[in-house]
Amino acid sequence: MALPSDSPLTATAIATAVVSIGLASLVWHRRLARLENLKRQIGAIRGLSREVLRLADAPSAAARIEEELRTILGDRSLKAALGASGEPPQRASMPPFRLRFPLNAQENKPEFLDIWHSDESGFSAEILEALADLAHHAGIAAELRSQRQFREQMARTEQMAATGLLLSAIARDLRQPLEAILREARRLNLESLAPEAESALKLVDRLAEHGGPDIARMAVFDLNELLNRLCEFRQRAWHLMQLDVCLRLEESPLTVRAPRGLVEEALLGLIVVAEQSQHGAESARLDVETALREGSGIVTLSYPPHGSVPPAVQEGLEACRNLLRSCGASLEEERVGQEVRLRVVFRLVHEPAEESPSRAPGRPARPLTLLLVHPRPGDLRALIRALAERNHRVVPAADSIQALDMAARMRFDAVFAAPAGTDLEWTEFAARMKQHAPAVGWLASAARSAPPGILALPLAPADREIDECLAMLEATGEASGPSQPM
């Protein structure tokens, strides 16, 4: 470098040049350090994005993100949350500045990664891009967990369906030997053995009914519609029990994907648990409510318990809990003052609900009046209750003389008689009763089923058999006139 001849190289000039070079070098090193720190931060955030994909659930993912970002960004007050939009309940204690990144920008789902921090100057564009990528990976992880849970739920429901079918097959195989035992017990007058065999036959029938092919079929349905149907089903029972029921349903549909039959069975079981827990109470009450909370559908049953919980009620509650768990739902139980709350949480889906199944195909459109002839009125109790819940009227008679006298004075839609309930041969009784009633059927028990071609009503009530019998009665046109005294 050539220096002008008229500008002498003084010590001041040399010092100025050295200082300038030193300052430029310092600025350069600081900028390089910032770039290295930025590179390290972005690399750490990218590594955290890959780690989030392997975490078990959303709360652990949020906790891990918060812990790592505090170290990476150097802000010990930083808070992170994953989930639906909305202010947290502890908003006053959060840092003043918030960043929000959608978990999946391609789908219209109100779920975000929220980061609260204390850095007033904010973060660079590169950091924000890395955080947006972190949120995207968190969304992918949530979707993977959802798919994994769905697969596990499908596997559980298929196992339950297979178990139900196996139980049904075993029950049908057991029925024949149990019937033989019951016949021999009655022939030998073994009064201690006969009731036990009959009880075993009823249990076998219930197991066979439980193994229906559609009970574990996955379906998309509205919780409000299902719960409304269950409440209609229990309405008469609540009236008889003098139970005051308040039903409050969410206005918007709560659509879930689950085995409808199992969910219906579990919710009905919880309703029965609430009823049994108030047995003997002077003023029984049940509040049934549905609500939408952060993408979940919640069914709440609230009631005041009466005394200690019987072991049978507790076992029923645990059975409902296991059923709901197999359907991908959870059951929470809590006591608030003098009130018990059973809260069931379902994960909602964004799909249209399937058409609800028919209430009972072929069920009679009007109430029927039926005459039931049986020597032991106590054996009719379950059947009378099942018919009353369908709004049908029942008149019991102890023998054929009483039945014929009542049929001569009143008009019945049908008469069902047990063979042991008549001092006449059943065919003779049916022939004489045909003069007064349009239809005469057989009251079938586990010990004696109806002969072929005769209308039969089971003493051990199963919904399908009762509905089929009454539908057949309606279809024949034999129950066409109004039920009234003659």
C-alpha cells in the first residue's frame, strides 16, 4: 500500500487504524457468536421436534417442550401448552407475551401450541420458523397417537365381540343338558335342585342374548340421541320408583365413533347404578347432563346417595368402567358435598352420525291388554315389568277357571297361559279361550318351550323375543280391536 509523501505516518494514525481493526474484529466475532448460538438453538429445537414424535401423550409432550425451550431460549419463566384454543385458567400468573402456532395448518381444528415468554424483543424469524415446525411435529404426534388409540380400541372391541360370540355358543351348548337336569329334577320331585337349574337356564339365556353379532360393531352416532332414547326407555321405571329426573342435553350434536351397543349398555348400567344407590330414599333425584368441553363430549349423572354403597352396586360401576374403557371413553367419579357425580368423557369426531337404528322393528303401535295365566304370580313379575315398560297392560290369572271367567267379562288382545296354569289340557283350554280372545299363546319357561306353530311369550324376558312375539301378534291382525270391558 503506497502512502502519500506529504502525509507522514504518525503514531496517532497507526493507533486509530489498530483500534478500528480491533473493533471490526470484535463486531465480527460477536456476530459470529450470535449466529453460532442461533444455529445451536435451531438445531436443539429441531431435535426436540423429533423427540416429541415419540412421547406417550399430549401432557408429557407439553411438559417436555416447556422444559427444553426454557433451556434453549434462556427463559426460565417460559410456559408451553398443547390443545384447544382459549385462555388458560391461570392466565394472571403467565408470562406477558404469547406465541401461538397451529398444530396442523392443513386442517380446520382449533388446536395450538401456545408459548408464553418474557422476552419483550421477541425472537428471530429463524427461531419462529423452527417453533412452527415444532408445532407441526406435535400435531403429527397427536394424530399418530389418535390412530394408535383407534387401532387399540378396534382390537379391544373385536376381542369383546369374539368373547361375546364364544359365550353365546357355550351358552347354547349348555342349554340342552340343563333342560335335561331340570326335567329330571321335576320328575323326581327334587324341589331343591329344580329352582337352581331353572336359574342356571335363565343365566344361559342371558349369555346367549349378549353374544349378538352387532353389539360391538363400530358406529358414528350422537350421544344426545342415544341418551335421550335410554331416558325414554327408563321413563316408566322412574315413574314407578318415584324418581325425579332432570335431563339437560347439549344443543349441538356430540358425535362419537364407538361400539354403539356397548356404549348403550354401559350408560344404561350407570343409570341403574344411580337408581340403586338411592334405594329406600324418601326423595330420589337424578340429573343427567351432556356438555361439550374442548373437543370432548361429557355425560354427567348427579345424584344424592342413600347410605353406604352395596357391593353389587360397586361391582356394577366397575363393570361399566371397563366397558367404557373398551369403547375409548373414561369414567370419573367424584363427591361434591352430599352429591355423587359420574362423569363419562368421550372423544368426539368430525363425521356425520349414522342413521339411528329403529326402535324395535315391528313393535305394536298401540298398547295391548294381555291376560297371563300362571299358578305362581311371582314368576310373572319380570315379564309384567318388561311389558309395562312397553306401555302394555297385563292382567294375571291363577288358573283356567279364573281366566275363562275374566275373558268372558273383558276383552283381551291375547291370552298367554303356562301349561301348569290350567287344570285342562292346554289345547282344550286354548279352544275354549278362542271363543273370547282373538289369540291364545304359550307362556314359555326354561323347562318347557312352546310347541311348533304356537305363539310364545317367554317368562324370562329378553327384549328381542318379547318384541318379536308382540310384533307377530300385531302382524296377524288378531289384536286389532280396542282393549276394553265387554
